[in-house]
Amino acid sequence: MKPDEIRRMSPEERLRRLNELRLELIKLRLQSKVGTLTNTSRIRNIRRDIARILTIMREEELGIKR
């Protein structure tokens, strides 16, 4: 997910997407522990997407324009 895509989302959409990503991350971590995870890079990508969303939300909270 690109930062421009995140910035175009409404705040409600961002929160919904953030919750979806967090749930998916939990599921992937469980699969990793069980040993059924096939695409291990997916965990890294989801963690980065979560960080991007949180960063953009914080930028808007502080009034930083990009």
C-alpha cells in the first residue's frame, strides 16, 4: 500500500484498514508458529503497512503537510 493511497482514504477507512491489517498479522503469526505459513514476507509487508497508516494518521494529527 502506497502512502498516497492511504492519504486519499477517509479517517474511518484508515481505521477500518488498520484493524483488518492487525487481525491479518495475528493470523499470520499464528500460522508461522504452527508451521503452515508459506509466504513469510507477507508478515513484513503488513507490519510496514500498519506503520505507514499510523505515521500518516499522526502527521494529520500534528498538522504536517506532505
